[in-house]
Amino acid sequence: MRDLTYPPIVVAAKTAFRLLGQKFVITGAEHIPRTGGALVAYNHIGYVDFIYGGLAAQPSKRLVRFMAKREIFDHPVGGPLMRSLHHIEVDRAEGLASYQAAIDMLRAGEVVGIFPEATISRSMEIKELKTGAVRLAAEAGVPLVPVVMWGTQRMLTKDHEKDFSRGKTIALTVGEPLHPDGTDPAGETAALRSRMQEMLADTIEAYPDGRPPGAWWLPASYGGGAPTPDEALRLDAEEKRERARRRAEKRAKKG
């Protein structure tokens, strides 16, 4: 697969990271295979996760093809860019096509990135995961590599103003690959979530920028100000209802 856009985008991103004075802590990067297909499952805590997530594969000299929602591909600027990077469009109304596209990429030896939580975690903890990640890895016959990011939520996430001030630390922890066989998608997904929860706990404990009491970007279970998982579920439900209301109003106006 030819990549004319991806390499210069990586260079530009790294330049931006330096200008922002950002520090990086990447552990376990050796678990990303240097050759062959692999599915990388990330936690999801901010809108810039896909920009930073690819750094986990840089030591292995791999480029990650992210599965991303259709709305990004519909953007007049973002869409052509995403396609030039060979990312995978996910249309929830036509999920089979994106699923097959990911299978084809994986079988062709590419590294594919997926966010099995589907949406950003307001609690900053690991939400319930969709079974798609383990099913993709099993069907394609590739390893499933868990990755936990921490620090990206401090720049841009739900319910908070953006903050690209200098000096933040971004941590990425790469776990040992899992090898789901698809016989028990629910059980294998639970195992993936458990692994990611352990990795998140270790990453938060070791985070160089500490755990300031009451910090909005820190989970409530660590004394932070983020919503509890139950509170986050309620906020997610409210957001979903509001989106449905706006869609209904838009349809009514068109009618």
C-alpha cells in the first residue's frame, strides 16, 4: 500500500508535539509486531486519541489504519485526508462494509486501530467494550494488542474546554497481544477489558504529572473530579437523547 500522505503527516505531528513541549512515556512498544497484520485496541478518553495512538506503533515502524466514524470522512477537508491515510470509514448504519474493510486490511498485513468503547469515556475509566475487536482479530487471524493512552483527555475531550498549553505528558502503555479465536466473543471481550483496566491503573499510578486531588481529568476512584462510571452513563444517555431530538427537529423542518 502506497503512503504518500502518512509519512509527512507523522513528521508534522511530531513537530507540533515538540512545539507544545509535550513529553512522552511509551512502554511495551515491542508488543506491536514489526510485520504482518495486527489489531490494536485503544481506550478512548479524548478527541485527539487517534492522533497520538499511532505513536505506539512508531518504534516498530508501523502505520496504524484507524477505524473512524463516517462523520469525519464527510468533512470536506478531513474526509480526503482520512482516505489518503487509508483509515477505515465506519458507518454504523452499514457496519458490515466497514467490518469487511478492516478484515481485508488485516489480512493484507496492515495494523488496524480500533476503539472498542465506541465513544469517549467521560469517567476516564474503561467503559464496556463492544465485541467487534475480538471478532475482527479472530476472523482475520491476527493478534489483538491492547493499548492504553493517558493524558490526551487533558487537551480535548467531552464537556471541557480545549487546553493545548505546553508541557503535558502523554503516556501510552502497550500490552502483550491476545489471541482470540472467536469461540466466546463475550468472554474474550471481558478478558480484553480486564487487561485494559489493569493497564490503565498501572499507567495512572506511574503518570509523571501525578494525580492532583480533584483534577477534572482524573477518575473519581483516584480522588479526581471526573464523573463516576454510573454518572457518565447518565450523561451519555442524556447526550444520546438530545442528539435524537435535534435529528427529529431537522427532519421535521425538511418535511
